Amino acid sequence: MWKESVNLVLHCIEVVETLPCQYKISMIKDDRIIETFTDDAHSTDRKVTQPIFNIIPEQFKRFISSAGTVIIRCELTLAIGARKDFLSDESIDTYAVSVPKYHFDGIYLDKNLSDVKLKSSCGKEIPAHRIVLAAASPVFKAMFNHDMLENKTQSVDMNDISYETAVEMLRYIYTGAVKNREIPFIIDLSAAADKYQLEGLKNKCEQILGSKLSAENAIVILKVADKYSMKNLKQKAVDFIKCDIRESSDPDKAGTMILSMAEFLSK
């Protein structure tokens, strides 16, 4: 059986300045769109290919038509006019991934003009800027607007968030991008997004986890979706598990998934 995943990448063939765009990928089965994936991307270098879609064999089976074909449609929307027009465009994706209104790529992790430090769980500090954090997160805004310890010490103690997760959280706040898309890391990033009420980041984590569902991780992802109130991901994980149990020819595998599902439902 074919075991490789299907990948689509975005590749800029000419050197340009930062070119923001949105992509929408539709899976079409028997002349009907059954699922869409939408996100934003930034093409900056013709030598770089940016992965925008990845699907594994377990998921791919759901998209095979009655004629044995698979149709994938990819639509790109480029921001060639005023930047505000692009950023105000509403996503039609199920996950409603939002594009950040502010882009501060030039000062991401820059100590210059930094007026606050984030202290991660290992004690390592990360330079940041109050105005940027407050604009992105109502939690940070409350910290800096009230007579709280963080406002007096110019330091935020994030003792339950790893250094790597905090850096990636800031990457999204400052640039709108998420670089590390490994499942364990995205789960940790989901926790940080939920804690600091970063809805755009939380939605992006939800989308990434949804694109990586497999028989091996479906129960884990379902638990994450339930814990952080990711309703669309929760439904997708449940549907995936039901489909996988129904189509499985391995009774041991199906039994394990049923027991795991029953354990989850009993809590």
C-alpha cells in the first residue's frame, strides 16, 4: 500500500519583497467540496519553498471518489493592493484562522526598544515590547494596564511555558507565522495560546492539528481539542476515529481505539 503523504508547497519563482497571500485548498469528492483548508503565507525568497498542505494516507482515503479519483483545488489570493484590504478579508475556512493586524517582523526578539522580558520555565528571558503584546492579547493588556507585579518589575513570569514555546508564541504575535509544526510542540503552543487568549494562534494550532490526524494520534488530538474548546477539531477527530474504526481490518487496532474512545467519553 502507498505510504507517502501528499504535499503542496508554495514556491516564489522571482525575487520580490514580502508578498502576503492567502491560500484555500478544497478537497472535491464526487463533484462536491467535502473539506477546505485556508491559511495565510508570506513569499519572500525564490529559493524557499513553503509547505502549505500535507495529508497522510489514513486521511487521503476519505477523499477518493466513487470513480477512484481525487481532486484537489488550490486557490491563491495575493495582496497586490492596499495592505489593509488584504488583512480585513475574512477567511471562509471552518477554523476561521485570522491574519494578525500588526506585523513587527523587524523587532521580533530584538532587544532594542524592548521594555519587558518574558521569563520561561527554564529561567531564560526573552525580550518583548508591551505595546505589541497588549495589542495581541487581552491577558497581557490587563497585566500592563493594572497595578500588577508584571507592570512594576517589567518582567512576566511564564513558569509553565517552555522557552521554545514562548519564542514561537512571540513569532506568531510579531509575524503571524508558526514555524515548528510538530504535533507535541503544537499541543504545547495551543496551551499557551489558550492561556493568553490568542485566538488567532489557537485557531492556527487547531488547523495544524486537524491536518495531521492519524490513527496513532487521533485520541490524543481529541483530548487536546476538548481541553482547549476547539470545537471544529473535536468534531473532526471524532469523525476520523469513527471512520477509522469502521474501515479497520485489524480487530486489535479497532478494539484499542474503541476502548480509548470509551475512556475519553467516561471522563
